[in-house]
Amino acid sequence: MRDFRTGGVFAAQRQKAQRKRDPPMTKSPSPKHLLSATGIGFAAALLCSTAPAAYAQDECGALVDGQVSCTPSDQPFDEGIGYDAPGDITVDLEPGLSITPDPRAPGLLIVSEEGGVTINGAGTHIGTRGATGAVAFAKGDVSIDLGTVTSQAIPGELAWGINTFTATGTTRITVDEVRSVGDDSFAIIAESTTGDVIIDVGLVSTSGFAADTVKVVTAGAVDIAIDRIESSGDYVWGINLLNGAIVDEQVVGGSSYIAIGSIDIGGNNNIGVSALGVGDVYIDVDTIKLSGDSATGVSLITDSNGYIHIRDLALDGFASTGVAAQALGGLNVIIDTASFTGEGGSIQAFSVAGSASVDVGVLTGDGGAGIIASSAFASASIDVDTIDIDGDYSVAASATAQEATARVRAGSVTMKGQNNVGLWASGQSSLVQLAGPLLIDGDGAKGIQSITTGGEGQVIGAGTLTATGADAIGIAMVARYGGGTIRTAGAIDVAGDGANAIQAVGEGTDLRIDAQDVRTTGADSAGIHARTRFPGFFIGTASGPLVARAGDIDIRAANVSVAGAGATGISAMGLGTATILAGRVHATAGHAIETDMIGTVALDLRGAVRSDAATAIFAQGEDVAIDIAAGGSVFGGQDGILVNAVGKRCALEDPADGSPNPCPVPGSSAGGGGGIGIGATATVTADPRALAGAATIVNRGTIAAGAGYAVRAETGAVALTNHGRIEGAVKVAAGDDLFDNRGTFLVSKDSDFGAGVDTLRNSGIVKLATARAAGRYALAGLERFENGGAIDLRNGAIGDTLTLSGDYRGTGGARLFVDLDTEKGIADRLVVAGTATGSTLVDLAIDASDAVLTGPDGIVVVSTGAGSAADAFRIAPSSLEIGFVRYTLAQDGGEYALVGRAGNAAYRQLGAIQAADNVWDASADLWRQNGLGQRDAQLGGRASTARRLWGAMQGGRVSRDWTGAGEGGTTDLSYRQTRQGGQIGLDLLGGDGEGGALRFGVTAGYTRSDLDYRHTRDGIALSTGNIGLYAGYVGQALFANLLVKYDRHDIKLKTDALDSAAKIDGSTWGADGEIGVRFGNTGLFVEPTVGLAWTRTSVDTLHAGRQQIAFDDSTGVKGRIGGRIGGTMPFSEGAALTLYASGHAVHRFGDDYGLELIAGARETIGADRLGTYGEGRFGLSYRATSGFEAFAESQGEVGGGYDALAGRVGVRIGF
């Protein structure tokens, strides 16, 4: 506690100075002594002067009924005015009166031994030298009303302005202005035993050493109102109030009210207002300005309640104090603006039984300034809008309440200096609220300090907090038993080695930290540093029994960033459990998050958690659970996550004798991480599965690592579920571990599953990371790989090997993707050390340009142990046909080799030849149908003109069940072909003779045809143009026809083997001949016929990347035999209608259709020609006399697995 005028060095200096100057009789008696006096007498006037001969008596005449009036005519008052009477005395001073006695003579000396004293002189001026201006002693009331009073000390004599004393009466002093000059020369002294004191003064001024402006001593009520106080000199008190006395062994005192407009005092060791009271004290000052060292704005000590309101407080000097207030009851200090220039300066409020509160608008200071509110048994609170101070070892705002709540609320705080504290709250419970920015600069600085015992400690920050300096702390909390909570919405930015943004210690209690934006810069710094431990030694009590809590830590933080060697983002260690919900956390060289708890640890990560150079997350506890949300990520320059589920551990308090603790609390100064059993260390030598806990990791985001492992566990059984992405490798301990991969596991190095029975259950993707060269990767220590997803070995390098140390089982949609170099005959390989069962589809990472034919040995893509199922691996449907190559897997012992043969798409290209032959036949059928009309006219007795122009159109479709064969087996080539086309012809030469009619002509046509394979999207489209020459002979019964025709084909191959349809050309040469004879007449005829057709079709080679399809030239012969029956009905004028029907047996001769697939190797495939089938037709023709003829015909064909329909119409015109 600081020294006040009631004791200590300060008081000793003051008393020593007074003893040098005060004669023995001039010292005022104490209230106790005054109370024992039975009379004052006129001799009491000697208290005002050391020269008894200098005073006057009855200067204005004798008292009349205790009253006298002084007029200007009574002047001069060389010896002043003095009256002494046993009863009441009233002295009236007329306005304008001036009392200026000789040196050493008082201006007024009025004494009433039994009554009261009244001085009425509102317009009177009193001026003295070496004596007091006005003195009034009475047993009763004292009332003084004057204009101005001035007094000036002379050597050896004091000069007070006004001096009053009354035993029990009321004192009233009303003066416009009081001035005193000289050491120990007070302006106003009013003393009473138990009487009230009322002072109303415009201006009070003193000049000199220890020259107080107003001194009041009483045990009654006090009311002081002064417009202005001015003084210069050392040890000056502007207001010196002592309100209280011991009466009949009892301490008594009244309330005190002090209202001052302004106080301006210059000098050292001065006090603006000093109030020592028993009752309530109220101090209200507009302005206090003190210049000088060791000054105090307001000093208050009361046994009751205290109230102080200062609107403007300004101190300029070393070691000054703005307010020093003490109360047994409550204290309320309000200061609108306070400024301190020079080292020191503070605002202090100390209460014993009541609450202490300080409310400051703006506080500025050079050094040591700050606000203190303290209560022993009640609450303490500080509200400050702005603090800006410099200096070392300072506290900007400190609230202490040992048995209640300490509260500090601040708007803006700025501090510079070493080992400073911005906001301090210490109590049974505490609350610190930061509304605006807090900036503190200096080594060892603390932005906020909270200390509680038994109650709840809370720090709530809405503003920003910046701390700079070595070992600086943004928010520091020590909570014992009751709980600690830190909530910050604003940014916390701390820079300096060993600095922490948030540091919280819970002793026998739980901690809760919510932070939104935390940054530190410096070696061994921490963003959030939380510890729980056993309670240590502390000072203070709680209202009830202290009950220790578990020591749990709950942290919710986002945007935590730390930089510096060993700097940690979030650190939680201690007795209970740790629950951390984190957004973005970034550390450059230390852990982003670290935990070591006796209880369980739960991490909920929803942002990017990263350590550039170290392990991102170190999580140790009895059991550990880590959940990484979608959008969250973990990256460590070493390991991504290092987890130790150590199971049950002991934790003991440190031994009192200082011996080593066998079970230290994690994070304690004793070191270590808690023991596994008594005497154990962090190194486990027993079977770890018997002691370890369980670690559960659920990842929906990304986990990645640099030099280490994405996930590493040194202790405990691990259940790792990945819904997102894990990059790198996994290393676990000796437990029975389960890795349930439902997302992507990107393998870039070997994983080690340790001892125990370990399973990797994959329903997602296990994929090799991108690499420039092929590598060997292993999942070591893995007893079982259950694959319902994909293993993807495609990484841009061909020849990688992934080795599984245990058994393998493929289930559901299990797939294996491999890179393949078909030219070199190498591929990625999956190696299963154990047995492979189930079913897995193998997908090949090649396209049609890379697919080639292999030899029978193929390319090995899977190697397994003995006892593996033959169908454990099969080619995926999407990789069965790649381009024109079909791949299969062949098992030979423990190896599954990829074998490439001609695929279905290659077989289907045979349809190009088949389609071309069909189109040639279709256009030939149009020519043949035209010949029927000519023959019917000729043999029906209707003369034909020598030359004719004819044209016909057709449409039809063909369906065939067809099979292709090759080295790889057979393929279904069943198809449906449609066609539409037209043909025209012109008889160039012709004539009739006795032997028959002979004609020669030319024909040309166009056909559009589409051949579509069943059950596929593959097909072949032809656009064919043709030209031919024909000849026909019709005799008396015999007839013959011959056609030679050339077809040019534009062929479009539509197949899934190609990215787009391929276009190639083809051609067909052919000749068709027929001979027959007619029996019957015009009414009914029968025509037996026989025909033979020869064709040769050539199709260009198809080039598709490294694949080619070379078509064999197709030469075929079609023979037919059958007949036609019909009749002609003549009409008038020579017209006729012929109806007919025909039937033929048709057989096609020739080699099978064939082609060769060239893709690395060569493979020949083929398909048979259509064999024997039946053909039937029905038609009619109408011939007009004019030579115009129209005809129509339908055709059907049926054979084994073959049928066709067609229709034709046409006309002939003779000319």
C-alpha cells in the first residue's frame, strides 16, 4: 500500500517540517483534547498570534445584545477587530469595509465561550501580515460570510486566511476569495469536535511550503464547495479533511461532500484532495492539475463508503498518484479524463467490505500509470474507454477481489515498456472484457491477465490485441477450481521469442477457449497454450468448499498462425480431456496442434491445419479421436498426424521434497507425459496392446505429409476412416488396426502397419502418386486387404509395383487400374504376398492407339501367393475391347497375365465386305427386273420398240445370324442391313429379227445402305455408285441376259473402337448372267431359269493409330436355279397387264470373308459367306399401246439364320 498522510515516510516529512516552524501554542489540539476543554476564553486568541499585545478589543464599540456593527467610520483597524464574550456574538461588517491591521495582528478575532459566532461581511476585505485574517472560536455555531481574505506570513509568524473552531456547533464559511502566502500558511482551517462544517468559497489560493488551502477537522457532516483552488509549494494539500473522532470510546464521524471546480497546485509531494473520514465521503472535482513530483490528485480513506468523480485529472511529475482511495465500505471512482506526465501515476481504489469500482474515460501516462480497484470481501470493477501509457512494470487496469468478482472492461489500451500488463483481474471470479484494440509493446508484456480461485474466470475480447516483445503474452489466465473461459472475436497478434497469444492454466478446474484470429511470431511461441494441473499454492479464499474439477480443456479456434522455431499453434496438456474444434491453423516450424492429456482427446478440424517443417498434429491421450471435415486439411513437413492413444495413465502431484515425480502431469514443469503405471516413462516396454488406448481418425478432407507419414501412431489401436484424401503413407503401432478407406489414399512411399492383425478395407481409391520413374511401394505389416473400390497404379510411370503383405479379397466393384507399355511389354504390377480371392476387375490405362496384340504369354499385371482363385482378377468390361484388341487375363500359377487378341470390333469390320456384296446384288436385281418386262412384252406378242429408257427404285432389308472366328474364339456378327437406291438404264442397240430380239444397253445407279450389328452401336454405312453394261436376247422361247457392273463404295465404319467414324473406300466388280426358256402362251406361261453371278470386292486398309485392319479381297459366285409362272391379260387398244410369281434356290460359293488385324502382332479372322437360301418374287407390269410400261415387284429371301425383304418399282419408255 502506498504512503498517505496518515503514516509512513510522507507523514514523517510533513511533521518534521511543521515542528521547525510552529511554536508550541500554535498547534491545534486533537478532537479528543478539544472535547475535554470546558472553556476557551479570550486567551484562546493567542492561538492566532505569537504577540499577545497586537490584538484589539471592542474596536467597533461594545456588544449590544451580543451584536455589533462595524462601519467605515470605525476605521482604521490597525489592531484588527476583536470580541470575546460568553454568549452569542454577531459582527456585522458593512459592505466596502477593508480591514488591514498592522503586522502580526489578526483581522478578525471573535471568541464565544458558551455561544456562537456570526460574522456578516459579504463585501468586506481583510488583509493581514504575520497573522490570521479571520479567527472565530465558539462553543456553538460559527458562521463567516466575507468578501476576500488575504494573509501573508512574515519571518517567525504564520499567516492563515480563516481559522475556526467549534465544539459541537455548525461551521459555515462563505467567502468569495481566500489567499494566503507563506510556509504552513493555510487558507482555511475549520475544526470542530462533532459539529457540521459547510464551506462555500469562490477561490482559495496559497503559496508556500505545506500551505494547505482548506483544512477541515470534525466528526460531523462536511459540505465543501469551492470554485477554484490554486497553490504553489511543496507538501500542499488542496483539501485536507479529517472527519472522525473518538467520543466516549466510540469512533464517530459524519458524511463528507466535497465539490471543487478546479484544483491547480504546483510543487512536490502535494495532494489535490485528502479526505480521512469515518462516514461516507463524496468528492466531485471538475479539474485537478498538479505539477511536481510525488503528487496525489485525490487521497481518500474512509470507514464507510467513498465516491469520487473527477472530470479532468492532470499530473505532471515523477512518482505521482492520480487517486488513492481506501474504504471499509464501497468505493466508486469516476474519472472522465486522466493524464500523467512523468514516471508514475495511477488511480487506486481499495475497499475492504464493499465493492470497489473505477470508471475512467481516457487515461494517458508516461510511466507507471494505471488503474487499480481492489476489494477484500466484495467485488472490484474497472471500466475504462481509453488507456495510453508508457513505462516499465506497470498495469494499465487491475481489479482484485479475493472473495468476489473482479471485473475489468476496456475500450482501447496502448502500453509501451517492459513487463507491463494491460488488463488484470484477480478474484474468486473474474471477468475481463476488451471492446477495442489493445496494443502492448515490451518484453515480458501481458495484454490481459486473469486469476481466479473458486469461481469462474472469463476473458471476453471483441477488439484486437497486439503484444510485442520477448516472453510477451496476449491473454494469460490462471483459474483454480471454478473454471476458466476465454472468448475472443478480435485478432490477437503477438510477436517475440517465447511469446504466447493465449496462455491459460487451470488448477483443479476446466478451461474453455474460443478464439477467432490468433497470430504469433517468434521462436518457442504459441498461439494457444492451455494447461490443467493440480492446484498449487495460492492466496485467497472462496465462498464455499473448493471442489477440484477434472481439468478438461475445450478449445474452439480459427485462423491461428504461428511463425518461428518451435512455435506451436494450439497446445493443450493436462489432467482431463481435451476437445478442440479448429479452423485454419498454421505453424511454420512447430506443431500446428499438440495435445497430451491424461484423459481422452477429441479434435474436430474444419479448416487447413498445417506445419511447414514439423508434424502438423501431435495428439496424445488415453483415447484419441480426430475428425477432419470436408474442406478441412492436414499437412505436416514431417508427419501429418502423430497420434498416441496411451490408455490409462497415473498422474500425481509433485512430491513436496522435490524428488522426481513418477507420474508427472503432462505439460507440467516436471516434464514427461504422464506415466503408464507407477514408475513408468513414456517408453513402453511391455506389450503395448495390453496398455494402449484406441485412436479413431475420420477424414473427410485431406491429410498429407512431407518427409514423414500422413498418419503415424506410436501407441494404441488405430481405426482410420478416410472419406476424403490421404497423401503419403501410414505407419501404425502394434494394435489391431483398421484402415477403412472410402475416399482416396494416395501412396507415395511405403506404409507400415506394424504388429497385430491389421486390415485395410477399401471402398474408395488406393492410388500411386504421380512419379517420373517407376517405383516399388509396399503396404507392409498388413494382414488383409479387402478391396471393394479401386487400386490405381496409374501415375505416369510404367512398371510400378505395389506389394500387399497379406491376403487380398476383391468384393463388389473392386477394380485394379494399371499403366501399360504394350510396345515394351511391361505393365504396373500388384503383388499379393498372401492369397487372392473374390473378384477384381482390371482396368488398363491405354487407349486404342496403344492397344496391341500380345503373345500367348501376355504381360503380367498381378502376382499372388499360392492358393489364389483363378478368377480373382478379370479384365474390366471397359478394358475388354480397346480399339480393335480384346484383352483377357490368363492365370499361370500365381501370375495373372494380360493377353491381347482381336476384339469384337475387329470382327465387325468384316461386315464392310458383306454389305458391299449385298449392295452389288441389290442393284443387279433392279436390272434383272427390268429384263422381265422386256421379255414379257416380246414373248407376249407385243412388238417392242428398238430402244427404251428405263428407271427403277428399290428398298429392302437383310437380317442374318452371323458368326466370326479367329485365334481368340468366335464373335457374334448378327446384323440387319437396310438399303435404298435407284437404277436407270438405256438400250443403246437393239433389233428384232426372225431369230429373236437382241439388245445392248448401259446402266448406272446409286444405293445408300446401313448395316447395323445387333446389341451394339457398331455399324457400317455405304454410299455406292455403280455403272454397267448389259445385253439381252429373247428368242421364240429361249432367252438370256448378261450384266457387267462396277460399284464404287464410300464406306463409313461406325464403332466404339474409334473416337469417331472412319471413312474408307471399296469397290466391287461383277457379272451376272441368266438363261431360261418359256413354255405356254400369253394367257399362262412357265419359265425355268438358271443364273450365275460372279463378284470381287476390295476394301481399303483401315489405319487407326498403331492398329490396322487389312481386308482380304473377296471373290464369290452366286448360283440360282428356279422358275417363274405368270400370265398376261390383254386390254383394248393393245394394252396388257402381266402378273407373275417366281421362286429360286440360291447358293453362294467362295472363300470366307477375311481380314487381318495388325497391332504389334498380326491376327487373321474370318466369317463364312451366306450359303443356300430360297428366293421368291411376286410382280406385275402394265404396258400401254404408246410404249410406256410400269412395273412393281416384291422379293423375299429365307435361309438358315437369314431372311430378306425388298420392293421395287420402275418404268420403261420406248422411243
